[in-house]
Amino acid sequence: MNKEELSEVLSRADAAYARGSLDEALELYRQVLAEDETVAWAHSRTGAILAQKDDLAGAEAHLRRAIELDPNLPQAHSNLGNLDYARGDYAAALEKYQLAVKLDPNNPTFHENLHAAYKKLGRISEAVDAIKRAQRLKRQQVNNEIRQDMADLGSRVKRRAGCLPAGVLTALLLALLLMALS
């Protein structure tokens, strides 16, 4: 498999993972790793899937390999923290979640994980701060998605409307935005 084909299989695996087709995703990630075992992302996702299938030893091996290949891969650190959390080692989980947040401070899931670990450790103030941050980040993501959707819609309307006066187009987009926000 050449690099382009490998990238295509990885994209298909990510799509399967995103829609929750874990068996399909796992098979595709394994195809990637059979061709190139140095793909940290494939190890990380394989570990995440194996954890969901209760193969914690297999999950841990893949996650540790992902981190060995790419120490800056926050998802691998977070998922390794999830294994510690599942085993009841909340302090170890917290360390890994903190590292994930350090590597990707705008990922709300990592802050939610921090919240859970802080809560289990009785660090309520920090747990509250973490969940508030996660909620803020989620709101920002939704707002960014709405803005992008509106921009895409505006482009499509503009192409189809041809030469609508700018004021009419602006009013139409504003009305659509208000409908989307309500």
C-alpha cells in the first residue's frame, strides 16, 4: 500500500469510528498498522476501541505505543487516563488528563475528564472549574459551527441568487441566522 492508499484507509477508519462502527474502524486501523506500525494515530484509535470492547490490556499496549511514537498526541494520553480511571486509579488518570489538556486546551472532552477525576479525588472546586471550562468550549464549538454553516449557506445563496442586492441578501442571512439560533 502506498502512502496515498494508506491515508485513504485511515480516513475511512476515522469515518467509521465517527459514526460508531467500531468493528469496521478497528479492522481498518489494523490494516493501516499492518502496513505501517509507526502510525501513532492508528494505535491511539485502536487502543480507544479496544478499551470500549473491554480489552484493557490490548488498549493499554496500543495507547502506550501511540505515546511512544508521538508524545504530543493528546487523545492517547486522555484514553490512557480513561484506563486508569476505569481501574480506580484517579490520581494517575488526573495526571494523564492534565497532560492531554496541556497539549490540547480547547478540547472539551479533556476538561470533562478532568472534572470526573477531580470529583473522584474530592477536589470539588477544581472539578467545578473544569466542567465550566468544558461547557464554555462546547458552546464555542457550536457557535463556530453555526457561523461556518451560515457562511456556507451564504455562499450557496449568493451563487444561486446571482445579483440580489446586498441588503436583501444580508436580511435573508440575518433571518436564517436568527432561525438557527432559536
